[in-house]
Amino acid sequence: MSSDMQVFKLPDLGEGLTEAELVNWLVAVGDEVRVDQPIAEVETAKSMVEVPSPYAGTVAELHGQAGETLDVGKPLISIARVGSAAAAPAVAAESAAPTAVSSGIEASPAVDAAAETYRTEEKAGSGNVLIGYGTPGGATGGRTRPRKASVAIVDRIAEAAAEPVMEPAVAGTRIPGKLSAVISPLVRKMARDHGVSLDGIEGSGASGLIMRRDVEAAISTPEAPAAPAVAPSKAEVPAAAEGSVDSRTGLAVSARTPVRGVRKAVAANMTRSRSEIPEATVWVDVDATALLDMRAELKKRSPHDTPGLLAFIARFVTAGLKRYPALNTRFETASDGSQEIVGFDGINLGFAAQTDRGLVVPSVRNAHELSARELDAEIRRLTAVAREGKATPTELGSGTFTLNNYGVFGVDGSAAIINYPEVAMLGVGRIIDKPWVVNGELAVRKVTELTLAFDHRVCDGETAAGFLRYVADAIENPGGALADM
């Protein structure tokens, strides 16, 4: 490889992730790029990520097309150094990719020098080059546009180069050809999943940006029927159509959905959890009336910042884990067969969040240091970024214990699968009216079920029951519990 050519390999995008789907190129062959300029959007099993360039120079080659799944460590983009022969326009013209976006930003020799001193090809693949967590603040050049502005993207560039240039909403960029400007990767995914062409949609957003409502309207409006096509001969019928009846059931196959993204990660994680962890489960019904009454009283005094019930339970969980630290560990087996239980000086509390892309588990870092009000704010923030597909790998892969509120789905309990490589998970069911004995008399109380799944390798039932009983007692007497925390 020429010394003038810098090859950036797809970096490690998070713990346990080995591949990512290339959603969209943000640059084209021939573009000038700066250090930290976003060059592509990729979707991992955990989130949508903008990948910035660790190099400055001219884009010489794009290794992959939109929709393709790329392996970590494989070439993503080749960038010629500024002023090198490889950066000549003739070379760029020969390799132009039809799905890319031109950035229209010029690089400077100072930026290129900064890139050379800061990055090497090996460093580029370390995973420390993702926007938001890794690039030093003092790097020359930095991002060339705000994060929110980096999402004006081309879904398809018309082949007719003679068509007029349209100015997208992003300042400083010019995109040749006919564009479908989309403000959100989730909007583009919605259109792709429903077979809607963005080229035929008039965007209602600023500067014609296509919004979620525009795609939803296109989905609800059926397209005009196409002209009838000539029936293909039997020789032209694809083999897949001939095998559309399932041999075991005799039923027609209605769909085949590739297992990838979040679903693939969940499948792998749950399979590993079930195969490696000898889990046990304990549960208890809890009278949550006092907790609901306490929160109602707080809401009267401070209606705008009263923590939610999950935040109070999270506070009780962190206090319980301090008393029963065995449940806040990790069980590791070395290559030589030796085993050890790894303890942590702190608690990163994960919580299950349902998103359009599937179930993810963001975690509140150092949750043991936060009050119920602070936990509530962080849970809300992480839920929002997870549903937007913008949670970082660190936010999604650093938990030490998981709290799962499956009561929001209207169920009482669950035999949960532990979120590997953690060793325990606490589930909270719905809160409903139930008959309950209070001071020897029957009463109607607000009752919920707590379920704890734990790895029997790290502790026995006494520890698990002690932790569960501690959290249950705190819910039943929240005032006294909070006073002791």
C-alpha cells in the first residue's frame, strides 16, 4: 500500500460487537475530509453510530455499499494524504460511489499534520474514534459541523449529472443530483421496512427535509397499481418462489426475516446466558401502598420534579447491592480453566428499555452515588437516547446489575434471563389492587411482585433472599428506608 494512502478500518464499536450495517455514506470519492468529520453512519446491534475520520485528506475509495454488513477490522475507507498523487481528481472520478454525500469541506495541511501525529492505522481501529467519546478535545479541526446537522443524508443520487444542484438544510454542504433529505436514520429505516421510496416524498420539514410524519403518510396512502407485467415463464420463476411451502407444516411461508442488529445481539446474549449461567429464581409479593402514597404526597409539594416509582426502586436496589455485593459481580473463566468472581467498586445500574429496534439495556453509571431524583433524570435521559438509537456503546454495555420493569407491559411476573455477563436481574411486575391482611384485618392494597434471577455460582439462596427481602421491605416502608440511606 502506498505511504500516501491511509486506510481506516471499521473500529470496535462496543463490547462484544464484531460487525455493523453500513446505513449511509456521508462523503463521496473525491471529497476533502478533516479529522473527526463524520464519514459514515453505521447501525450496530446496539445503536446508530456516526463514524468520524481519524485522517485528513481526499477520499480515494469507499469499501462497502449502503445496506452491506461490514466486519470490525475490515477496511472502511481509504483517504489519500493532502497533496499526494493518489488524491488527484482523475482517480477520484474513476472510483465515484453512487450512494455517497459530498461534504464540500476543504482540509488544511495543519489538520493533516495533526491527524498524522495523533492517529496511526492501528489506532484507528481501536474504537476510540467515535464521535462523543474518544477524540481529544484539542485535536485540530474537530467536527466540521454540529451533530444535529450531520444527518442531512442522500438516500439515492440520480444518475443524471446534468440535473441542478439542490441546497440541503446543512450549511456548508452541496449535494449533487436529486436528493431525498432525511433528518433521522430511524425515518429512513421506517421507509425501508415498509418499502416506501423516499424519492417520491415531498418533505414537510425545513428545506424539504423528510420527517417521520411524511413517511407515515406515505405508508398509509397506497400506491397506484402498476401496469400489469407479462407473466414470466416457468424457467424465469425464482427458485425461492417454488420452495415457498414449509415442508414440515405444509403452510405457505409468509416471510423470512434475517436475524441481525439488536435481535441478533439479544439472541446471542440470551443463548450464552442460558448455556453458561446456572440461574435460580426467587420472588415475593410486596405491598407498595406506602410507596405510592409517599410519591403522591411529594407530587403535591413538587409536581414537576417528583421521581417516578422506578427511580425510588432503583435507589432501594443500589442500597441493597451495597449490603449484598455478591449480586453485583461477574463470573469469569480463564482460558486455562481457572475461575474467579470479579467484584466492583461501584454500581452501574442497567434497566431494560423497549425501542423500535428492540430491547436494549442502557446503564446508569455510578448509580450508587445518585439520589432518587438524580436517578430519575438519568433514567429518562438514557431512555430517550436509546429510543433515538443514539446511545453510545459505553452507555449500553457497562452495566453490573439490571432492573427490569416488565409491569409496564401489564404482566405480574417473569422468569427472566440474566443479562450476560451480569449475575443477577430484578424484575418488577405491575401494581394492582389485591386483598391483603393489614394488622389482622383484610384490606385492599396496592401489590406488586418482585422477581430476582441470580447466578447460583456466585451466591446461594440465602444471599439472594436477603437482597430481595431488603428491597421489598424498603418498598413497604419507604420513609424509613430512605432515612437510613
